[in-house]
Amino acid sequence: MPGPTDRTRSLAPQDAARLRAAEERLYPLAMVDVERYQRGTALCGLLVEDLRAHAGDPTSVLDRRAALLDLLPALAERAGLGLAGLQPETLVDAASALRCRELETEQAHDREQARVAAAREAGEEWLVDEPSTAAVMAGCYRRVELHVRTGTRLVSTVEAGTAGRPTTFTLDLVPVAPGAPPAPSMQFDDESTWLRACDKCRSEISDRP
């Protein structure tokens, strides 16, 4: 089960903070109490199964909190898992965080598919996602270009040098075939070489049948 992330953007700030805090309490148990961690994540898995059946949006996830707290002792008993040393609220909120991330992933996929369909209908060749201003100010430029016809992604990244380390320029090609391993990252020492490589890859992708 994944550790905490910030992918609860569709929630109110106080709800997102509560769910993240629950994960931050649960997942570090793996370092100090493996048995309790294993019970906790197993119980979270059972709670997530319930949420998948009953909660199809973040609001429904939050609304089911009281029902899950009532249901948890029975779920634990049927699974032969004790609740000793585990806070029911923490388990329910950690499971809710995971379900919200699943829903956001599904929604993001649907939004991208809609963008691709609109771009294809409009005859566009590339869809481009520029980095956020905050990321650029923090010293990271990451541009993602999606080739509409083939589904290939071209990811170009610049990491600003710090503490005497030089700026790094990276180029990644992400294939569209499910399960296919990405090509090795290409790294460059200077901007001009990196830009030429980006142009070459873009041209090669466009020329594919």
C-alpha cells in the first residue's frame, strides 16, 4: 500500500489534512512495529474495498466515515485481525485517503482522454503540459509533450544546479505500449545539446507510421 501523498486536492483543506495525518501516523509503523503495520494495512485494504463499492466520489468517501467506524470491528473479526494498538479513526481516514487518490487518478485519466480526443478532432499533433510556476521557481522545469497519434510522451527536464553541482538537462521517452519499459534517460551537459536532442526526438516521433 502506498505511503502518504498530497493527491487529495479535490477535498476541503481540513479534510485533506486529516486524511494525510492519518497516513502519516499509520505508514511509519513499518519501521517500528511490523506486525501492527501489517494488521493496519490489511484492515485499510478491507475498508477500501467497502469504499470502492459504496463511494464513487470524494464527498461519498467522507460521508461514509461514520458507517466505516461502525463496520470496522466486524470486518476485523471476520478477517481474524485484532484492533489492538490501532486507532479506528486512523484506519478509516487512511483508507479514505487511498480511495480519494484512486478517484483522482480515474478523473485525471478521463480528463486526459477527453483532451486527446479533442486534440485529435482538431487535427493537433502534440499536447503540451508546461511546468507550474512554483516548480520553476523551485529550480525544476519539466515539460511533458504527448504525441496525439501515437500516444508517446516526450519529457524534458532541467534541474537547476546547487551547492556547486551543474545544471542537469534530461530527456525521457515514455512508450505507449502497456507494460513496456521506458527508454533509458538521456542526460546532457548543456542546454543547446539538450534542445537539439529534443527536436530530433520530436521529429522522429512525428515521422513514425
